[in-house]
Amino acid sequence: MRGKKRRGNTAIAAVTVAALCAGAWLLHGAAGVHAPPQPSPAEARAGGSAGRAAPALPPSPPDRIRIPSIRVDAPLTGLGLTPAGSLDVPPAGEKNLAGWYEAGTTPGERGTAIVAGHVDNAEGPAVFYSLGALKRGAVIEVDRRDGGTAVFTVDAVEVYGVKDFPDEKVYGAAGRPELRVITCGGGYSRSTGYQGNVVVFAHLTGSRH
């Protein structure tokens, strides 16, 4: 963890990933551009988890995230907080790069781990462009520096407007290993960019070495 003091995810402010949401690709009016997919109401949390929970793993920083059903296979970089208290973001120029909140829970550890990434950049779709197309029951794999892989199952995929972002629901403490994957979504305006966030809720259902 490079000597950083870890703290609860609830320290993250509501303005979480505003810097992810400029929508530069759409703003530049590229030919044939389509907005990224958004989750349907059927993918929202409907009670009950999509798979049995697995025992928590020891803390270990993550190196890579894979979501096979939407063809995500990306390295992870550590993210901190901005001076305003929002979650920082990966460099916009690196389209196949996601980040994790390294002062919080590591993926697979008991608690709520946070991963975020861009939906697009000025050149086109970025790492989480298709996140809104993810379905309940899909698998997310996170490679860890201890040589293991934490396997998560998606419980819900939801979209929230910026003003309605549920901090406690997304970042609140969990009694089991959980994962949130966040990018931009909702409506799009040329003046403000994306007007919300897509959030994937998942929990640990397995691991392998």
C-alpha cells in the first residue's frame, strides 16, 4: 500500500467521479458515435445475491480486472482522493486503464472495494464503455499481487443521476467481500458531459491461485 493509511470508503465525497464524465468523444461529434449502453431496470437490485458468498481473502492490492462478458481486460492503478474529497481518476489518455481506491478495501477482502474507470476519452470508447450492458450473474475477476484471483458475481447494475448518487449504498461498509465498479452514464449534455454514473454491485463468490 506504499505506506498510505487506509480508511473507510465512506470518506469519499458525493462528487465521486465527475472527472470521468466529460464525454469528450461525444463532444467532438465523431462520425457514427453512439452513447454507451445503459443498464435496464431488470438489472437493478431485486433482493438476494446472484451466487453464494465466498470467505474473505487476506488483504492484497489488485493488479488487473477482467469482465469477460463485456471484453474488459485491463490493468489497475491506485487512486486517491482529490483536495475536494472526490475519488481521483485514471489518466484520461490511457483508455484501457482502470483504478482502485487504494486507501480503502482491497478486492476480495471483507468490506467494499471500489474500482473506477473512464467510459470514453477524446479518441473513442474507454475501458468501461460497455459497463452498462453488464447483466446480473456476470463474472468479474480481479488478479491480486499475492498471486491469487478474486472472483466476483454481479448482483445488480444501476444508473444514478449526479444529484441522486447514493453514497452510503455504494461506498458503505459491508460484512462480506463486495466490489463496486463505477463509470459515467445517464443522460448526456454537451455543456455538462454525462449526467450520472453506472454502478455495478458485486460480491465475492470464489477465488483461485
